[in-house]
Amino acid sequence: MSTLTTSTGTRAPAKKRCPRCTTALDGGPVLFHCPTCKKSVYAADLDNEFPATLGRAA
């Protein structure tokens, strides 16, 4: 799951997006609802992949 850093330095989960219209989804954590296209989306159907950063060798 990707995260965003807030102004206080804490990490907050990124907002889930509708796979059809990319609008921010309401609800969760299991079932989300898109207010624009009126589609219900299960969390298991959302892409939660995030790129891994390669660290430098010590």
C-alpha cells in the first residue's frame, strides 16, 4: 500500500482510486464506492502494488 507523508511527518495511507474513472473512492476498508460512476469495488480488486526502492549496499 502506498503512503503519503503529512505535514506532521506521519505517514497516511494514499487514497484509493476507482479503476474505471480514477475518482477517489469512499468507504473501505473492504468495500469501496465510487461516487462518480456508482461502481462498488472490493479492496481485493484494487491495485495495491507500489514500486520497491533499491537501497545501496552497506
